Amino acid sequence: MSRTTLYNRQDSLERALQLFWQKGFHATSLKDLEKALDMRPGSIYAAFGSKDGLFQEVLEHYARLSLAELDYTLKTHSSPLMGLAAYLRQLGGILDKGLPSRACMLVKSLLELGAREQSALQKVEAMLAGMEARFIDCFTEAQRIGELDSELDPVRPARRLQAEIMGLRAFAQRDVDSAAVHELAEDMAQSIEALRDDSATESI
């Protein structure tokens, strides 16, 4: 695949992401996709196979972007827990961004898709499980460096964190101001920081 073709495909995925994220899978029509992607139906089917095929590739694109954002934040902080706390604070600014929806694309899809979209639904489940696994890795690494109590099961805080992030983004869908979302994210970030074993992290 040429660099130009790859760029065009990424541009089409980004446009489709904006549309699916705003309207959802079912409410997005082929006409909507034609207009957003500036492509004829035959070209859409030739490139992506079907609306479902395009949607699944969009989900993969969204998941890659989300993980890249998390990984970048983690790499720019001194420890896993500090990185996770910073990530939560960044999410607190969700109302300040020009997003098609404040809700997570994966969670929206999880709630919308049914038996007829079983393949896409399984992909969503796998991607959410992948994000959970990334959080588990963070807490496990925090234990390895002595930042987190070694007796703690890392799965439990990872799942709690994922549930809190889902809740934060759902809360941001309400008619609330940005300050309220920032405050909630700050409380969540401080709960992560409170897990740190300060006596064991003086050298971190």
C-alpha cells in the first residue's frame, strides 16, 4: 500500500470515526458515509467491504488512538501511578475539547450493538479487555518498583479505574459545566495517588 493510499485510508477512518462517534452505528446511513468520506457506495464497499467492515476498522483506529494517548502520558511521568493520575486529569478536560461525543466510542458501541452485530460486539469486548489489561500492567509495574502494596490484586484497581473512566465520560454527557468534570477527575486522580507507598517511593 502506497504512502498516499495509506494516508487517504487514515483520513477516511478519521472522518468515519467522527460520524459513527456522533450518531452511532445504526443511525449512520450509507448516505451519511458517502457525504462524510466523499466516496461513492462502490468505493466504500471496495475499500472496506461493508458498513460493518468500515465500523470495525474505525473501532480499531479509535482503540489505537486511545492506547497511544495513555502510553504517551505514562511515558512522560516518573511512575505508573503518577502517570495514571495525570491521565485522569487530562480526561477531566473532556468538555474543553471539540469531540463528537464525550462518551467513549467503545462503551457507546457496547451499549448499542446487538446480536446482529456480533462480530463488532466481540471486537469491542476485546478492545475494552485490552485497555483493562493495560491498566493491570500499570498496577503490576507499580508493585514491581515498590510504589504499590505487593499484596494488592492488581486486577481490582484496574477494573475500578476502567469503571471510573467510563463513569466520568458518561457524567460529561450530562448538562454540567467543565469545572464539575475537572473536579470529579481530580478526585479520581487523588484516589490513585493515595495508593502510593510513599515510604517505598522516595527514590522514584
